[in-house]
Amino acid sequence: MADEIAKEYDVIVLGTGLTECILSGVLSVKGKKVLHIDRNDHYGGEAASVNLEYLFKKYGNYTEGTEPWKQYGRLNDWNIDLVPKFLMSSGELTNILVSTDVTRYLEFKQVAGSYVQQGAGPKATVAKVPSDAAEALRSPLMGIFEKRRMKSFIEWVGQFDHKDSATHKGLDLSSCTMKDVYDKFGLEQTTRDFVGHAMALYPNDAYLNATGAAPEAIEHIRLYGNSVARYGKSPYIYPLYGLGELPQGFARLSAIYGGTYMLKTTVDEVMYEDGKAVGIKATMGGVEPEMKFETKAKMILGDPSYFPDKVKVVGHVLRAICILKHPLANTSDADSCQLIIPQSQVGRKNDIYIACVSAAHNVCPKGYWIAIVSTIAETTANHHLELAPGLERLGKIEEQFMGPPIPLYEPLADGTKDKVFISKSYDASSHFESTTDDVRDIYRRCAGEELVVEGLRELQVASEEQ
């Protein structure tokens, strides 16, 4: 291995989370010489997929000397995501996956449904999110007159063209808000909730009154509809064997283009000259004796855990990983689904997300479902109560794993001065759109250009019936 470590690289990447692996893969394809390091013995970082034994030990849900995970079958049959996310089938991550040909290493399956909750408590309504005008007319989420208004709204979104004022319904999109758009169509508050949160996928209501932000919101809604139309059932797809397959796929891509990977390697020091990062000193474990080395680079990319003095905490994620023996109620016995509880429905400032997958995705044995409930913490205590509206939707829970609040980190600087480019933490949402926004932003800052990928080709996705 010592002979494989060059004296200098174009880029050193620290951490094998999805954001870092996408960037190392893309930069390798672009001809950059990449060294990719992780202190762990596995890929994925905070976004890894793990087995049940790992969860029992990580969250202390067992007594020393016992092995409660054995009652749930073989450990190799469990691949549980630490960060629950789905891919929009016409979204940015899918585009990057297909254009870089990482899909050759992965298999995908549709997520069976996307649902939203109206109301709270036992009387709450859970229903499929309407994705087109026909579904809007059948939806139990709206009364008959509201269905007609919603149908008109969805049809308008489908033909909207930002550059053609004739499609703007008389609205001045440079100054109006999304609230103005909803007002134009006379949509009720509950309808605005599921459109904004379950279709446009905004985590809270801050988008409603942002001047000039309506075109972006409309594009988000259109992306939802296009993603549903791509494969049917729902806008989401999910990799077989869990999300941990995604960073490994991009790692393989980087390796094919000459990238060097080192797991079990500790970064002892980031070296600086004139305030700019120029390389690292590190120790490679897993060999006897441990090997220390030093190497230079033009820039360093990494996740927040490698740069604690260069990041700030902007919030905390609450997350409960639950093992079930049944699908979620009112989801047509789906083998997988997303359920969003808009914040206003349960008196919160942030949405609650439930991502549910099953044996159909090779992440657990037959007869089991994995449901992960997430939100942003709004108090400093009673975190279990903050997740309660989501946990109530799960029914009987066989096992629940919930640790302390997880800090959300953002970099203090953009990296252009010190040549250290740091990713953001994964948020509470159950989709990857914010992650790919971060990938594009980091690439723009470190490469000095926009990340351009080829047009989206067709991705082979197994249907729900398969």
C-alpha cells in the first residue's frame, strides 16, 4: 500500500458519506487524481447501512452477555439505513447516477406509495398524495369543489413556462409569493399543506412568503409529477440492499478512473501553508505495524466530522429506527412508502417524515418492515414526544432504536480561501434533493464551474409486482 500512495494528489476526500463519494467519483471522471480516506472500516459514514447487531449495540438496547438480535434471523439479511432517504426518479441524484453509469453496480425498485397525513391523533386521515389531475379528483383529502380547484392547479403547473408570460395566470412571478399563487386558485389551507410539503417537499412553511420564489416551488411540484409519471405508483425509487450501496457505487466509479481508497485510516493533521490546506499527515490502520504517511493536495473535501473547528451547529435531527411486522396502516399494505406529516397538522414548525421499506428491498427478512421516523428538534427535551405523531402511525413496534439528537452541521466558510470544502449534514427529509444541492454547490466552489451531467437516460427499475 505504501507504494500506492502518491506524493501529491489533485484532491483528498475525507469520509465516505454519499456526498463525498459522489464528488470523488465525479472528480475522478473529470480527470482529477483523487485520494479518498475514511477512518471507519466501511463505506457510507453517517449514511451507511448496518445490521441489527450494530443497532442494538449502538443504542444500548440490550443487556451485556445477551444477543437479542438473534431472534430476528440472520444478521446478513438486515441492511438498515442510518439516514433514511429515497431517490426522486427524475431527480438530480438519479440523473447523476445514470450519467456516470454508476447504475451498473446497483439495482433499484420502486417505492410503492407516497402518502400525506391530514389532522392529528386517532382521527387523522392518511391518503395517497395526488400526482395528477385524475388522482386529485379521486383523492379523499379534498371535498368536491376543492378537487376541481386542485385539478385546475395541477393542470396549470403542467403547462407552466417561466419564460412565457401567457402561462402565468396574470401573476407577476418576479414579485409574487407562492401564497399568492395558492390564493389565485383559491386552494384551502389543508391542500396548500400537502402540495407544499408532500409534493414540493419543503420542510416547513418558510417558502410561502418568499418574494419571487414561486417559479422554484412550481418546478418542485412539476418534478414530483414527472417522477411519478416515470415509473408510476410513487415518485421514489430505492436501491436493493439499502442506501449503503450508493456510496460504494461511486467509490467503484472513482477507482475505475484511478482514485485511491483507504479505509481504517486516521487523519492526524491537515497541513496548511499561507492559510491554505496543502495536504495531510495520516496513519493507516489494519496493517502491522501501522503505517504513517504524508501527502500533498491542491484541495481537501470532507464531511463535518473531520473539521470540527470549521463548522457550526444549525439544528438537530431526531430519528427513531423501528422494526415492524406489518406495513403502515392506510397505505394499501404497501411494501414501501413515504409518509409526510405536515408541520401545521400537528402544531409543529417542521414536518415529520416516515420512510418505510421491507423485505421486498432485500433490507430485512420476509415478514418484517423497517420504518424510520425523522424530524428537526424544536425543544431541548422530550424528544420522544416530538416524534410521537409519527410513531403513532406505525402501530405495534417490535424494536425501537432512538439515540440522542443528531447535530446538523454547516461549514463556516465556503472553502475558496483555505481550500477546504466541507459538506453539510444530512437533514431530516426522506429524499436526496437537498443532498444533491450540496454536491452541486461544493463542486461549483471547488472546481470553479457548474456540474454538468448528460441528459437523463432510462433507468431499469423493478416494478412493485416484480
